[in-house]
Amino acid sequence: MHTYQPLNCDLHDFLEIACLRGYVLNVEQIDGQRLIARAVTTRTASSKEEFMVFEQDGHSVELRLDQLLAITPLDDHAEFGRIVFSEAVCRF
């Protein structure tokens, strides 16, 4: 896997909303894979890499945030639609 690139700061809000609401998401990854899973939380590793934690069929699945291409909530009354992640990064 390539060197971690932090996610655009503005896009973190959508991930936080998805976790707080427990949305089921259609997750598109940059390698073309897809995942349908419930958003649980985000976490930051000691290496400063950030991950999204999902629940799928009773199992925990983690994806590094820079591997996300787009997320689409599948819940009827979601607060947002499809969100596409960009190359812009947030540096602290």
C-alpha cells in the first residue's frame, strides 16, 4: 500500500455523521472493490493513518481513509447523498 495521504478535512464531517447515525453505506474503494456495511467509528493509528470502522455481518472491517473513493448512505432519511473523496488533503 502507498504512503498514507490524509483526507480532506471537510470530508471528515460526513464520516462522523455516518457513524453517529449508524448509516449503512455503499462504500466504493479506489481499487474498484465495494462494501455494504454499517458505519461504526473512525480511528487513528499510532502511525497517524486514519481508518473507518464498519460492521458487516457481525464482523468489524477497517478501511484506511485514503482508500475510499466514495460513500453513499442507503438509509431512507440520510442527511447526505453520495460523497466523493478527492485528492485534497488535510495536514495538521
